Amino acid sequence: MTFYDDATGERVELSVATFANWVAKTANLLQGDLGAGPGDRVALLLPAHWQTAVWLLACSSVGVVADVGGADVAAADVVVSGPDTLDVARGCGGERVALALRPLGGRFPQLPAGFVDYAVEVPGQGDRFVPFSPVDPEEAALIVAGREFTGAEVVERARDEATGLGLTGPGSRILSGLGYDTWEGLNAGLYGALATGGSVVLCRHLSTLGEEALAKRIESERVTAVAR
């Protein structure tokens, strides 16, 4: 995954190994320190961002339900919030994690009251992850835009819709400017590429980029498909 924030000029490139390491560390944090397990719900109050992608796959690794947008934060066992949704996240009576979403995964200059800082907690976690309980692909895994998916449904739908996104297999590279608040955005910005062995150029605030600059990015990043 390559991530751009066109409001700040940030660019982050993650290899398969680096991305997998972030997922393992986050899954260990979720399962160990936060005590989450199969059947629990994690409210993800986060934008389309590389760290959000990490959390989505960490939830899948543990077997918890990733509730994107967290419509009912009070019912969540864990809430994971960006800097703009902290007030909403305080409605969760369970564990609360805050992400500063700063370049290079930086921490908060001052920790928000009632939260643990993801950037502080995750580096010390283990580099390998083994779930305490096997993950059942037929159990609920994802809630987005009011719809619930099992793990198996996520994989099946991502594979079925990949061709329509222009993802034809390894070597395919999709640039997505869609948010993560819909299935379409999640599929274009994460699941479709995973299901086909491709890669993602995930762009936040893409609308601030002019057409000429976008064309240059598509060329320089060797993009083969675009979703915007």
C-alpha cells in the first residue's frame, strides 16, 4: 500500500512485510492489552488511511467485528478514534484507543484524556500474531454503512467485484480516492487488491489535487485502475 494525504503532502509506502508487521503488532495489542476476542465489536471512527487498513486486518486476525463508523459507539467493546472524533468516541464505555494520524505514525503531543495512544502502545507489541481462538469465517466480521458481512462474504464479494474495479491479478495497482465509509470504498481501497494479489495507492483529500497532478501520480505510481 502507498498512502497519500493531499492536504498535508504526506506519502507513506508500505511493503507487504512492513504492512503485515503493523497488522501483527496491532492484533497483539487488540487481543492482549485490550482484551478483545471473537464476538466483540470494535468501532473504527477513522478515515481512509493506511492505519485504518491496518486496524481492519487486525480485527479480522483476532476475529472481532470491525464496525466502520461505529453507528452505536456505546455498544462497542473497544473504540478506535482519529483526532476529529474523540468526543464521539468517549461514548464508549470500553477500551478507547486514539490515533493522531500524523506523518510516520507519530503520537499525540498531548494524550487525550481517557484514551491510550496507539503510536505509544503498538511499537512494543510482538511481531508475530497467533489468535487465542480460531477465527470462524462464517461469523460476523465487518459492519459498514449499516450492513453486516461475515469474513467469508468479505472475501467472496471482494473477489467477485475485483474485475469490475480493474483488478485482474498480481501486478494490478489501483488508485482510490474513495472514503472507507462504504463497501465500495473499502473494496477499492483495500479488500479488492488483497483478494487479487494487487496493491493500492490510497489517497486522502484527493479532491484537492488537480487533474494534471493526478495524471502524473497515476504515471509515477504505475497505476492500472482508478476509483474516485
